[in-house]
Amino acid sequence: MDNTITHLFEGRSRHTLDEKGRLAVPARFREILKKRGDSSLVVTNLSSCLVAFATDDWQKIKEKAINLPLFDSAANIYIRYFISGAIECPLKQGRILISPDLRQLAGLNKEVVLVGHLTRFEIWDKARWEEEFERDKESFPKISQSLTDLGI
């Protein structure tokens, strides 16, 4: 599977969840999955939103998690919260079905925003996204130095 820099999730787009929790995946994201030979996503909870991974990227996360120390509290919280929330969501007719539990955890209502994060994309409730984006927009000038330190 070719996972070059051209096969990454980028951009933001607004979408609507239907009454069953089905979400249309943008054509550009579906094309990335197709190029990677993938027909499903793994979706899990992340603080105030959901995050979706291509299955090969999720596999890499699991491979690292399996070796975490049994008695490390941070590792256990990570596994209980992030790893255990994961659900494989097959892509059917360009849509995925998001479980009621995950929708509730992320506070997803009808209107959502998908936010590309290169190897993954986030799924936000529209109102929560707008609040988060405003905070990020205000913080962005302040983080310039740390970005420079990272080589960006």
C-alpha cells in the first residue's frame, strides 16, 4: 500500500448526519482510501470530537499500544478511553455509520464538520467545531515560535 504524502486527509467540510447516524465521507477522502486499498475507517473518541483512521494507520496505533506497560496508569487510561472506543466503519455507498455511543460521546448533532489531519480526520459537532476553531485562531499567533522550533 502506497502511503505517500499525496494520500493524506486535508481540508475542512460541513456535512449532515442522517437520523440513523450515517455520514457521507467527502469524495476526496474516499479517493484517498481507494488509493490506499481501503474500504473502511476506524472511528474512535478523542476529547471533544471523533477521529477516523484508515485501517492500516489504525493498525500501527494498535501495534504500539499492545506493548504498553500493564501497570502504567497513563497507558491504561489511553487504552480504556481511546483504543476501546474504536469501531470499524465500513464505507457503504460513500457513507459510514457512526454508532450512537460515539455520537453521544462527541456530542454530534445533525450538522458536523470534518477536519483533515493528514493521517486521520476529525468529526466535530458544528457548534463545538466553531468554538474550537475560534480558540485555535486566537492561539495561532502565539504558537508561532514553537512551530519554528519544530521546523515548520
